[in-house]
Amino acid sequence: MKTFSFSLCIVFIVIQRIHGLYEDQIGKFDWRQQYIGKVKHAIFDSTGKKIVVGTEENTLALLHAGTGKIEWRHLLGNSAKSKITSLFLLGNGKVASVSSSPTIVRVFDVSSGILQWETAVAKDIQPVVCKWAVSKRDVISVEINPSRSGYDLLLSEYSSVSGTENVAPATELPWFTPGTNCQLVFPHLVCLHPQDDAINIVDIRNSDSHQRIELQNLGITVGADQLVTLGVTKNFVSLRTTDTFSLYKVTDEGLQRTGGEWSGETVLVSVPTVKDAEAQGQYMAALMKREKNYSVRIYDLEADQVLDDVSGDLKLPNQAGEPDLLSTFLMRKPNGELSYRYAISTTDNSFHYGSKKEVYWTREEALTSIVQVEMVDLPVSSIEASIEEEFGSDQPLSGIFGHTIRRLSSQFRQLLIVAQQLVAGQISLVRRDAAGSNNKALERDRFGLHKLILILTQPGKLFAMDTLSGRIVWQRLLKNVNTDKVRLYVQRTSIHYPLEPQCTILTKSSSSNQAVLFVFHPITGEPAQFGSEGYVNLDYNVQQALLLPQNEETEYMKPLLLLDESAAPHVFPPTESAINHVIKLSNNLFMFVADTKSCVLRGYSLAKNTADHLSSAAVWQLQLCSSSDSVEEEIVSIVSRHPEEKVFSQGRVLADRSVLYKYLNPNMVVVATAGANHPHHRGYVNLYLIDVVSGAVVFSTSHRRVQPPYHVVYAENWVVYSYYNEKYRRTELGSLELFEGQTQSNSTAFSSFTAPQPLVDRQAYIYPAHISAMKDTFSEQGMTAKHILLGLTNGWIQELPRVFLDPRRPVVAAATPEMREEGIMPYLPELPVPAEAIINYNQTVSNIKSIYVTPSSLESTALVFVCGSDIFFTHVTPSRTFDVLNDDFEYGFIALVLIGLTLASFITKRLAGKKSLRQAWK
Amino acid sequence: MALQPVLQCFIVVCLFSIVSKGELESDASSVIQLSHSLGSRPFEPRGQINVRSLKLGSVNIQQDSSYDWKDYKEAAEANEFYHLEAFVKYNGIERTFLTSTKACLLYESQLADIITIHVDLLGNIYGVSVAAPHSQQCTGTVSEFEPNFNTTVLISYMEHGPVPDVAMYVQKVEQEKVAKERGETKDNRSFIAKYWMYIVPLVLVFMMSGASNPDQPAR
């Protein structure tokens, strides 16, 4: 019996499992791009051919200066707060990085990227000031800690070879006050309190050497409300007031002014790495801003002059932000001329490398902080467009004559297009190869597999990527907006030819709290004819937005419904047809607003107020979390069904031929709240299934002693969620499935106000890996089996069939014939992670944050976009490719067979005719 | 508006979850003040629900319908909402909840409504919702009735989440092992499922011989 049930299990596993990729399919429809995050530290090595970078994503990498490719990359832990705070190049071909929270010092070999040593600096109390520097041999840390009598300075030295720690006894700092900005220019500590008018300098090895230098003595006059800010660049400190900038060298005697007069237009300075070691420290590079143009100036510090012939203008790409990091490299050409290379990080998180002449390459590091992804259809090809025009509705000519002319002209146009494409080489008569498909025109293919990925990132930069190659088609930086909260809506797809597709971004203005919309064409990236250059400033603050699922009839636009702070609804675009469309639907329109901190959920119903005016009224309100302050409970996720998801089957046929109807409530959302620090069971997560039209709580459940991360997937009539079980120290997946029962209450329409109470099946499973993102696949018609994509912390993406998480898998009865007939596997508490189910085979996707799925026009295939530190795109076919021929289908062979059969039938017909003739003569 | 003050005491205790009421971590008594409105009319007091114990689910309700039969009829015909506001006080915590249903559903059920009090595992009341019995269809043909609420109060408790059933699975495997050692494995497969490997060749042999037989008389 046992062996039988096991063999049955294996049979099921074999049946359900998608086949892994074949070797020749690698890279055929998937691609991966690796990123490092916003660059915070960049250092050229002594040859200028490599750049060592440390980023906000806590990543250390070595970039090749010629190509911008990553030579090696280390992700030094991905907790939200940790980032690289300091980065130093040591003399002996090593690089030292210091990461914060937890503070860890690591030393790597630059050329190979091999970790030499690392040490965690554990602290009982957080130091007031913690600065790092390197001497010739050691990595040095200086901390200022509060002590009984005031503040103490603690100096620790770590040997750069072995990492052994050497702590000097603490010395008192009687002059130190909290809030002081201190910079370490080894061996001096330079401190400036914002309210003070003097600088304190102390040699960290000798605390008696304290000096106090009045700012007036440095030639800086400080007004009443002026602030002086202190910066540090290698062994220089800079002092900046609103309109002046000065640079000082720190010596034992105090501060020594260098570089003469620096203009107040200086934005950033950098001490260039110079190719010949003797000239090291002789030059200084500065980035100046004059109106909107940037220029790089090189100073010779010894001669104290600007090298005008070396300096040059900076031409950053159009859609780059403001520079906020400068690193430079100086080299002498064979003809004796000096020339510079720069590496600049800008506020749009991109990283540029170039020379006086041009920018050689740019890395778009904003792609590590993706907020939202939409995959949009491409416009129809020019041939299909001409067909559309031919059969379009608004025809000036009619009658036989007009039709003939139209047909002839359209066919002539099509012929021209084909000829053009032949000349341009877009149509190849031989079979297209993978390389040829990369430069294909941006038009729709037959199966909807070629789309454009619109990517909205945290710094407000918008990208459009080609799904075939991952090439960035266009990019745009949103201007004057505060992108803490930003959403992207596809209002019109490209199906409605000849109307252009249109997308809208909702965000906030950077100057006020009011909402801003940016309307654009998703294929070209050009702003649409709205407001000023596509920006529409709204005079209210939006608290909720809803894209209506149906488009209106005249312009085929899906109206965007915006709810302002006083809960008054607004429609965008404010055209008559859109408003009429919303008013027509208003009796059945409901919106809800959730406050994640206070856990208050409020539902509104919309109604038409006057003939063309909308109003809203609150219809329900819930308050989910515990009111106790010690339990920090808040909403961690709100998940609704994908608006385009279709459910193919209304129920499940049981073994006795009766039907178990699914509870398909289109208005239900899943709200998860999580609390920490509860006295009895520490962490807990509550899951609420709420009907957001009536405000009814359909079901609620709670797990105790659990930890984040929490992920929720909700599709059709089932919910799958994951949490970390603290008691058993493992990740578990909970699964809920809702049924109406054996009868369906209303088979034609669903009303939330008369909804039946569902039956809830539930089960939990152990998952032997850590999940960092979860998403369900869905197809155009909903016929294809559902799989769940699990992004794991080790960089894998597993495709798990939903049937494995079926809550009806029987525990006690070992596979009764009924269950077998229904196709339900017996319960196994642990879910498998087989290697064939890893859709990204060996293409590890680091630090997975989210997964996006879009169906293609092929029912079997869905497009998957995974983002994190890397981005990965692939196709998944949960029920295999049942609707397309295999890639290796032998077209020639089948043609040959068909021709052969036809020939054979003719020959045999002739032969049979002859034979019958001969027999007739007998 | 003709007021018909009717005091109605109606105690219904109903548990609608599998979880036993003892699961609740802290018990509390609570008073829920109800006020209601039809459509956009101002809120009027409807009554109050006294929850003596959330754990035991003992509840009584005192209420009166401040609206007239005609008001419900009008609201039902205008397809308006019936709003119910609940002001809840328990353990020194005050919360206000709002819930609505279609006025026509309430009117059609002759004011037979169901008020559900939602309680989480920590004993917090996180929602109060009103609904009409779900057999209503909003067809709008009801004869005149006394505007007295016939209320069912339900307390909906939160349930414990599912746990992976490892113990049961291990037990099952163990049992199968023991049974196998004893040689007691009862094979409950059907006859064909058991012996298909013998039957198929037999059938094949018969078919082959049967196929060759008819030829002979033809000669």
C-alpha cells in the first residue's frame, strides 16, 4: 500500500511537473541583467582601468572602466538599513569596505574579489560619531562615546593584512557637544558644530593636541542664519556656506587653505587618482554648475592654478539627474597632455563614466529600486495598420468604385511596406535566429510575446524595455515630483488603432502635497497632449485612485477615478465621455481606503450628485489592529485579484459527479496585519478576507509565534500566504480555498450584499527554503493551470503548481479512489523544491524583491519579470505549450511526407485503374 | 415621521466558527450603541447591544425602529443604502464602526437583519457588520408590515490558522509500516487494477488467435 501510494505520488509529480528547460533553450526567451544599486563610493584604481564602487544596496563591485561591465560583485547582506558607509583603497591591491548596521569591516583583493578577512564590530551602545579611515597599514576607526564625565574618543586599528584589532585606551574630549559634525582626515579629527563659529581639530593619537580655530581666521564670515557645512575629500576638508566654498589641507598646525579662490558654483570636488605615483595629490578636480550646465575643472595645487586646457564641459545624458558623487582619474597622454576620466553618480541613481569629449557608458542603477512594472502591448505592424485603415469605419468613399480604389491603394501600400522591410533586412527569408530577433521593429507579433516592459523606479525614472532583448527603448526622468508614492496606470492599450496608447503616472508634487499626473505615450515615451508637457497639476491631494476595468465607448480610455482627501471623487481624463461613463457605472462603484498604521479601512460608495457631478458616501468602516500601543500591529499587505484575471471553471467536479462551486467574489480583498512584541506570543499575523463593497468580513484567521516576511497571493477562490514559523524555525505556506457548496446561489451575477457564507478549506505546508517574493501566474482565458512563482533568498525562482497547495489534500485517508479520480494527491507536509522547477536554472537573481506576471496572447504562455538587485525575464508555460508546435518541429519532413503521400495516392490510383482494366479484359 | 416605539428584546447567541469560545484570550463585556440612517438622512439612535461576555457569546439587544414602514419603502424604491453606525466600548477602548446594506434587501426581509460582531483572537472587536438574509433578491413586492426589527446577533470569532500536520503524517507512515511488517496490507484495488499485467497479455493472445481464425474458413 505504502509503495503504491508513493509510486502514485511519483506519477503525480511527473504529471504535474513542468519539464525543465532543454539545453538549447537557454537564453532563447530569457535574459538577465545584473545591477549594483545607487553608487555612493567610487574609487579609480591606480591604472584607471577599474573602478571600485560601493552602493546603497550594500553591494561592493569592481567595474571595468572601458565597458562598464561588472568584473565581480559582492552583495554584503540585504537588510533594509545596511549600506556601505566607507570604502578605501589600500596600498597593497586591497579594498576595505565598512558596512553599517551591523558594522562589519571587510577587506577584499581588488583584482580577484576574494575576501581577505572580515570582522564584525559589535557595540553595546551606538556611538555618537563613528568615522573610518585608512593609514598606510591599518584600517582605523574613531568613535566618540558618551562617558560618565562627558565624551570619550576610542581609537581602534585593524591590521589590513590580518584584521587583528588593536584598541587604544579611551581619551576624553572635553570640548565635544552632541550634534557636532566630525570628519576624520587621518590622523586628525575635524569637528564643526552647526551653531559654533569655530572648528575643533584634534590629533586622534594625541588628545592634548586640541586646537580651536575661529572661522573668521579662516576667512569665512558667517551671517546670522547662514550655515557652514563641513565636507571631506580624501585628505582635504571643505567648508561651504550658501555662496562660498573653500578647501583646506589639515596639518598639525591647523588648517591650510589650498587652491586659492574656489567659486561658489563648485558642487563637488574630488582628489583624482593619478597614473604616475609622484604626482599623486598634486591635482584637484571640481564639478562646477553654471546655470544648467556642468563643467569639470582640474586644479594644479602646487602651481595653484586652473588648468584651462585640461578642464572641459560635462555632457551628461538628457534624462540624468543632478550629480551627487564625483570621482576622477588623471593620466598623461603619450604626447604629454593631461587628460581626465570621471565617474559620476546622479540623483536618478545612474552612474556615468566618460572623458572631456563624451560619456562612454552609463549604468542605470535605478533598476534596482523598481516600484511598479506594467507590460504593454506593442502597436500593430504597419501592414496590419494599413489593413485596419482599409476596413476602418469612417470611410469617405463608398460604393463599388470607392471600395476598389481603397483596396488597390491599400494593397499598393502593403507592397511598399514589404519592399521597405526587405531592403531594411527586417524580413529574412531564411529562419530567423536569436540575434536577428533582437533588432526587430517595435511591433506586435502574432502571439503577443513581444511586449514593452514599462518600469517605474523609486527615483522617478521611467524605463521601457524590450521583452525580446532587455534593451532599454526609452527612459524618462520625472521632473519636480516627490516619488515616495507613485503609481502607473495603463489607460488605453495599443489595441484601439488608430488611437494612440496612453499611460498615466500618479505622484505628488515636490513643492506641495498636491497630486501630479504625468501622461505619456508608452511606446515612444513622449508626453501626451495634456497639461504642460504631459504634467497635469491637480489642486487636491489624492488618497486613493482606481482605474476602472472597462473603457468608455468613444475614446476607449479607461477612466481613472481619484478620491481626494475630503473623499470627493474626480475623474481623469476630465472629458465628457469619461465622466459620463463613470456616472453610468456610479451605482455599482465602490472604493476603499486603508490606513496601514492605524489599520482603519473605510469603504465609499459613489453616486451621481447632480447631472454630471459625482459624490461619495462612506458605507463601511473597520478597524483591524489591536489598540494596545505595546503591540505594534499594522497592515502588511492588501491583495486583490488581478483585474484581468478570468476564471474558466465555476466549480470542481467531484468523484460522485456533483459539483463543488467556487466562491468567486470579485470584490474580496485579503488584508494581512502583523503585530510584534506581543507579551504571550511575540509575533503574529492575522489574515482578513474582506468584501470591500459591503464591508463584510468573509473569513479571518490568525497565526501566532510567526515572523516576517509575509507574502500573500490571492487568485480565483484561493489564498496562499507564507510566514516564518518561529517555534519550528521554518517557512510555512498556508493555503485557503473558498467554496459556495454544492449549489450556486446566483449563477449569473454576484452581489456582495446577498453573498452566501463560503465554506473555507485550509491546510498548511512546510516549505524548505526562504521566500522573498511570491506571485501567481495567470493566462488570458484562465484555462491554463495556475502555478505559484516563489522567489527565494538564494536567488532561485521556483514554479510550484497550485495543486501541491490544495487544502483538500487528504491527510488521513491515503488516496481513496474518489480522491484519485479527482486528481488530488495525498497530503505530504513538506513541499519539494526540485531543480527542474527552478525557472532561472543557473541564472541566479540576487535579492529578489518582486515578481510580475503578464499573460501573452497564447493561452499557454505567461511572461514573467523578476526584479531585485538583478532583473530577469522569462516565459512560463504552466500547462506546457499545448497550443504551439515545438521549436524543433520538422516542417520540412512533414511537407515531404505530405507530398510523398499525395504522389503515392496518385500513383496507386493509376496502378489500380490499370489493374481493374486488365481484370475487365480477363 | 410616525414613530412606533417598540422595545424588543431578542437574544440570539450563535457561534459561527469552529473555534471554541474558550480560545479568546481575554473576555470583555461591551456595550454597542447603534444608530442608523436611510440613504442620506441624518443618523438616529436605533438601540444598543449589550454583550455580557464576548467569550460566552451572551448578548441581548434593545432597539426600536425610528423609521416608518413608508420610509423603508421609499428608500428601497430609490435603491438607497441603510447605514448602521456602531459605537463600541469595551475594556476602556472606544471604536466606531460603520456598516451598510441595501435598503431594499432590509425592506424585503421585513427588517429581519443579521448583525455580526467580529472579534479577533486577542479579544478586540474589529468590526460590526449588518446584512440581510441572503435569500433576498430586491424585487420590491412586500405588503405593509410593522417596522420592528427582528435581529439576529452573531459573534464571529477569528480562527487559528492551519498548522502543517506532521504528527498525523508520521503516524500514518508508521501505521503503514507496522501493517506491512505484519503482512496485513489489505489490497483494496479492484480485480483489474491488481492483475492487469496478466490480463492484458491474455486478451492480446486471444485477440491474435481470434483474428487469425476467421481467415481459415474463407479459403
